[in-house]
Amino acid sequence: MQTGTLMIVAGVILIIIGVWITFVGPLSALGRLPGDVVLKRDNISFYFPITTCLLLSLVVTLVMTWIRRP
């Protein structure tokens, strides 16, 4: 696939996400999924969204596989 086509597809995906966030609201479930690590103590808080990262990685992998399929 050519670079131009890939950039157009990425732009369309970003537009769809932007319209979704503008009219429906933020993707509030992302970042608060079961399995995301949140540690809070006194003046320190640590947040690592491991489940969110895995889910987004899976989605991106599926989309890229679908785009690159001959």
C-alpha cells in the first residue's frame, strides 16, 4: 500500500474519532478498564493502563492487517 493511501486512511480514522468525541462524548471507558493498574498513596499516584494498551494494540493490529490484506 502506498504511503499516501495510508495517510488518508489514518486521517479518516482521526476525523471519525474527533466527531465521536465532539458529539457523543469522550471515550470514557478507555483508561478505566478492569486490569488497569492504579496505585495511590499519600502524595504519590501511579497509573498504568495495561488493559487499555492491550485493547488499543489489538484494534490497531486488526485494522492494519485489514488494510494491508492483498
